[in-house]
Amino acid sequence: MYLPYESKPASALSETIVAKFGGKISLNFRPQTREIYFSPLGRFFDSPEKINFGIIYDNVRYGLPFGSGSVDLQYIEQHEYFDRVVYICRDHRIGVVAEFSFVAPFYPQDEALCTMPALLCKVKVRRLIDRMVRADDRKEIAVFCDARMTGFRPCGKTLKMQKTYRLTDDHIHYQDTDGWKGFLEKNSHTSREFVAESMIACREECAEEGNMLLAAGEIGQGIEMTVRFVLAGYCRAEVLDVRGEKMKLSYTERFSSVEEVAGEALAHYDEIEKRSSDVCAILQKADMPSDYYQFLGLAMRSFAANVWFCGDREKHWFSVWEGNCLFHSTVDVEYNVALFYLMFWPQLLESELKNWAAAKEEDFLPHDLGGGSNVGGCAYLHTMPVEENCNFILLVYAYCKMYGGERLLQEYASIIEGAVFYNRSCDMTGNGLANVGTANTIDDSSDNVQFAQEQIYLGIKEYAAYIAAEEMLSVLGRKKARAVCREEADKIRDSIERYGWRKDHYAVNLIESEGGLHKDSIYKSIGVTGAKGGGDAYSIYTSNGLLYLFMSGTECGWDKERLRKDILTAREACMTPYGCTHSSFDASNVWISQNIWRDMTACYLGEDFSKEICKYVRYELYENQGGRGGCFIDTYGWNKLNYYPRGITAVGLIYARGGIAIDAVSRRLKLDPCVVPCRIPLFGFADWKSGRLPVVYVFRRGKEVCFYIENRCLLGDFTVETCLTEEKR
């Protein structure tokens, strides 16, 4: 049985991953090398394991294209979903259709389900409908899980393995690996080892034969055979050092052994699988193209592989690795990822805000919270004070606007106020834009884009942060700081509008870089040149900082027609086959997630850029079929940010297409779609316990554009503001 939305099969099998959101266990499928990387501690602790799944037909093993010891099934389609990867195999030689679904169960705000360290594998087999197969033809077969050449050993009709794991150097990602390894030796993330257990068990009656699990049955054109496997993991070690306190994975509070994990997953298999597939069905309500769902599936499961839930009820820890960089909860990365939290799980953003606030030592936020299995001081090469301050302010603001949060304002008032005054102190010319502390997130770009003074990207993000801080500080009655915010915002807008506009686009910065700003030797070792030039170039980052204002229904006070024209001309000037480079001068790398962020901003400005997703899907398929591999890879060019979490920002395209803006303070929901027809599930209003949520339907009725809202009662006392005609149903 297929899931309810269309999935576009790849033209060839590609690398992919299924990983538990906080449960760590993962399977990383690498068909190009016929390997499955596996570990109960997840990506970067994993290594190749010769596990495979398939069927035995007339005493011949036919399997998926991993490992050796079986004949590959003939024609294999690969389908990517939000929570699973599905291989549909047709073999005309033996007249069989076999469907293998590998599921990492996920359900929003259900920490117990998400963190349970168990993956599901469901195998369905039936006779192929073919003239060569008679309608009454039946066949005895067996479904197998083959672990003969692994460390798994028989254990009472299950397979069990205990192994020691440590981080590998598979996360080395820059061109000069020797230079980067040298840096890591001086700033080691971790050298600790952890013992963990794994188990493979079968829900159906099965036999163990030479390190294989076999479930026998009969198939026919009207008879389908289903076999359900569980891959469970367990690590009782203290896996994170959080500022000197050793923490275990949070699931150890519920489970005492891998047997308990496997037992619960087997006992509730169908319930768990259905609950997770319901999320896929809910996403389908958004009527996005199949390319979008394919992209979102790979992005979500790459994101899930980076999630850490540790501690217990008294001391709870949540953080997210920055893919192969291994930094914990990088502020500028989570600034993009936070769209997922705001739409599906806002409590997780609260946790991150709390952790960042606790790590602040000066008047600016750290870049990250540590690296590898160590959470402590910032592990990155240098600080990014102005940008990280802006990111923190905008994230607090977005949370408070979308969910209401005077408590959060009170809690972080001093940090917001300190960030405002710090950022103002970085302006040395009086025009509002920062001259010092200007390093930003775009760390594989030219000097003008990343380090230069008076960057327009950073300036407009400062502007947005001042607008947000002004409103929050007004609520708190902090008049002096509020006045500073208004004064600085006006300076920035006036300076950029007067000196930054270049007839059809905004410049990259107001002060041209002389080059050579990358002073740290590690930058030289990784190929960054610090090239001079490009200050007047086209850039995709101009309006980046305004998105959270748009999503909160806040009037940005900027010339929107100029912003719209800037986005359109920059797209044309910076385009590659897979998206836009940082600027028209700085053509070294494309960041997929930042292209998506630009696309969402464009949607709020009335330009439907949602179809750009097809370029990003093509890129991910290229890299994972015949390129470098790495599941969700954020960078096209020389840089390689792989197994990266930031692709999940694409969930925001659903809201952006509908022009959805949520203001819980004034109890308003704005609707201004850039495309008609469309459907927009309002995830932030969902009753996840019942699985119900409001859905906006926008459609044409004659010359009118109309809308109605399914499950409107879940909006409570929110009013809907739109220029569309409402239709009651």
C-alpha cells in the first residue's frame, strides 16, 4: 500500500538515511558502494555493516543492492518520504513485487515516540501482475534479514550485537583535510569511546539460520505477505559532557536494555508506524509538488540524524549537531532550522534559547555550544557577534509573536537590551551599519560577503532585529533601549536606501573590502582567498533578515518594490543549474538552504519562487547518485556541508506560499497567497493529540479568489485578515 502522496522515484538509486529524531539510531544507505552504514549512536559514529534484506525464491536469495551473497532484485525504485525510505522492487524473472519500507517513526511533540531508539522495516511481497504469471499461481517464499557477515549473533530468534563506537574522521569536509585535522588535534571535539548494543527482531514467526532471520509464507496475485522487522539500539553510557556534567541519552530513563526497546517496538509496531505515517498525510494537505516532498524527506531525515535528547526530567538537554561540522546548536544554523520548531515543536526552540542564554559570556551570543560529545565553550574558529545577536533577538521575537510569550520577554530582556547596545557600539561611522564584529554565517564566501564592513545583508538583519527589539522592549517598558532601537533602525534604512541602491539591486556593502580579511591561518588552509572586489555585486542575501518579520505580520517599513526587484535581478545574475551563488561576483559556492530562505522571502513579497525546489532536488540527486554523497548537502561548489540539518527550513515554504503571518499577541492570522489555488495546513494550531489541525483552502470562484478554513474552531479567537473573499462551509 502506498502512502497518500505522490513520491517521484529517482532515475537511479541514491544515498539516503533514516534516523531517529533524538533516538540516534540510523541506517545510512549507500548503494553506490553497496554499503549500509549503521550505528545505534547514529551518523558519524557509524561504519559499514553487511546487513541486507530480501526474499528467498526457489532457494535463491534476491535482495536489495547492499553487501554480497544475494542476487540483486531486478528493477528498484527509490521513494523518499518525510519519515521513511521505500524501495519498490519488481522482478520479472521470478514474477514478484517486493516493497521494503525503512521507517524512522516521528510525531510532533511526542518525545517518547521520537526518542525510542528503534527503526522499523516492513517488507510486503506479492505476485507480479504479468501475463507470465497465472492468476491462480501461488508460491512459497521467505523474507530474510541477512546479517551473516556482521557482528550480530543469534540470540533466541533475534540477532544481537555489542560494539564500541567513537567518532570517525568522516566529518572532515574541507578541501585541505590535513589542515583541518591539524586544527582538530589542537581543538579536539572528543576522543571518548562508547559501548552500545543493537538488536534485530521480527514481529512475525521466524527462524534463525546462520545469522539470518527467515519468515516463511505464501504469495499470490491476491495474497500479499507482510513481514515486520525492528532494528533497536541501546547505549547506557554518558554520551554528552554538558558543561562538566555527564549525561545519558534521554531514552535510558524509560528503557533499561535493548531487549526492552525491541519488545516495545514489536508490541506497538502497527500503532507506531501508523502514527508516523499520519504526519506524512498531514503534510500532503499542503498540495506541494512531488519534488518538494522528495526534498523535504531527505532534509528531514538528515536533520533528525543531528538531534540530541539527553538527561532526565530534572535536567533535560536538547541540541542539534551542525552536520559534519559537529558543532552543537550553531545559532546561525538554528536561525534557519527554527522554522521547523515554530511550526511543529516550539518547546524545542525554548530549550535552545535557554541554552544559548546560559552560554553567553559577553554582550553577544556564542556561535555554538561546543562540538562532538562536548558541550561547553564555543568550538568554532571565531565569533560572529553582530549576526548572532540579531539571530537571537529575531528568534525570541518570532516565538513570542507566533505563540505569545511575555514570560520569555521577561526572561531574556537583559540579553535583548545588551545585544541592542552592543550592536550599536559596532557602528563606527554613525550610519547604523556595523564596522566591527561583522563576520557572518557565509563562511565560504569572499571578503565582501562574509567579513566586510557595512554589509547590506547584515545591515538589514540588524534593522529587522532593532524593529523586533523595539516592540519587545516597549512591552517591557524599557524606554531608553526602545528609543535606541528606533533611532538605529531609521539610520540603517536611510543609509542603505540612499547609498546602497544600484538602479536595479542593492549592493553587497557600502564600504568595499580591500581583501585579505581572513587572517586566521585555518582559512588559508581550506582555500579561502579573501579576494578583493564584488562590493557592488548582486546578492541573494539582501532581504534575508526580514523573513521572521513577514511571518509575524509585522510591517517592515522598507520599500518592498525595491526588495522584490532586488530578488528578481539577483536570481538572474547569480543562477547556476542548482540555485544561486552567494553573489554575482562570489561564484564559488551555492547554499541550498539560503536559496530556500530567499525563495520564502520572495513569496512574502508576492513572487512565487516555490518551484525553485526542483533545482535543489536535482542537485541532491546528483550528489547522492554519482557525486560526493552526504544525504542533504547544503553546498554546491568546493565546500561540502553534508548530513546537514539546515535543509529542514524548507518546511517554511508551505506557510510562505500562503503568505501566512501569525500574531498571537493581537490574535490575528494574515493570509496573502502568492499562488492560487493552494492549501495551507496551519501546523502551529494543530491538536497533535488528536491529529487535527486547521487547513486553509484558497481557490477561484469565477473572477473571485476565495478561501475557507477546515477545522476553523482550532483557531480559537484568532481573526483572519485577508483581501480574499471568505466562503463559509
